[in-house]
Amino acid sequence: MSKPAPLSKRLAAEGMGTAFLLMAVIGSGIMGEKLAAGNTAIALLANSIATGCALAVLILIFAPVSGAHFNPAVTLCMALQKKIAKRDALAYIAVQIASAIIGVASAHLMFGEPLLFASEKIRTGGGQWWSEFIATFGLLMVIWGCVKQNLPAVPLAVAAYITAAYWFTASTSFANPAVTIARGFSNTFAGIRPEDVLPFILAQVAGALAATMLLRWLIKPS
């Protein structure tokens, strides 16, 4: 078993990966909306494809360094499975949230938007919260299903799932507390009102924990 990279390198990988993920989410949302001429379906298609492609590449690059979590819900479940030390997990989560906000600001800077500005996009209600539970449950199901069976296609599986979940969930599948917090600072296509953030995060954590418990019982490590 190879020795893990120093924590400083792992945190740098998590930071860069999360920041670029948010640049993809926010930037493609802005670009898609500008080019779609009011067609929301086309804007969402651009947003989902760009996010999925970026996520696949970022996982491929950074997984050997940090595990490429880019997601506090993933890090939390990894810590509960004792695949990362609790102290390291706390550092991962702090870096993920901070880097996600930096990624949003960077995307805004590219498109001439205010650096950070509160979103006014309403995303609330039982359907949205249940969507986030399902989206995050599915994400952790894919991750644990691949990891426990030593399947090599984790980056492609995760990216394919997230791209699909943009379309089959009412919330367009945030599935990530850091992404959710950061998108509260973007009054653009991919934004979410700050007051809608907490219920999303609670649903995401619940979905992640449920998937982790179920897959622990369902699939034994190969």
C-alpha cells in the first residue's frame, strides 16, 4: 500500500480541483444562458455536459494525490469509513468550501460579473430537498460501488452520474455542500438563494450517510 501524499499536497489538490469544478459549474451556466437565447433546456444541457466533463478530468488528475473528493459529504463518509483521519477530513472540508467560493469568484471575473453577489434564484420545497437526497445518495452509491469492487472507472462513472442527475432531479443535482454554499454567492444560472442552502445541505448529508450504510451492507470489498 503506497504512502499517502503529505497533507499539504492533498489539500492543494482538493483546493485546485474544487475551485476548477466551480469554475466549470458557474462559467458554463453563464455561457450557456448567454448563448441559449432564452432556451433553458439548451442552457442546462451546456451546464451539465461541461460540469460532467470537467469532473471526470479533475478526478483523473487529482485522485492519486488526495482522492479527489471535492465534496464535504464524500469526505465525511470517507472519515466514517476510516479511509481518512478525522483531523485531515476537517482540513479537507474547510479547503473545499473556501476553494469553491474562490472558484465562483474566478468564474465571475472571467465573465465580468461582480466578484461575489448573493443569488436570488429560488430553490426550495419538498421536491427540491428530496431531489438532493436522491442526488447525493446516488453519487455515494456510485463511488462506494466502484471502490468496493475495485472498478477502475470511478472518474467516468461519477461524471456520467452527475451529468445524468442534472436532468433526472428537480434540483439539477447539487449533491455537494461546498458547491451549494458557493453557488449561494452567484446570482447567475447556477445560483441558489442563501436561505435555501441549509435544507439542501441537510438533505445531501442524509443521502450520503444513507448510501454509505446501505452499500456497506450490500457490497463486500472484493
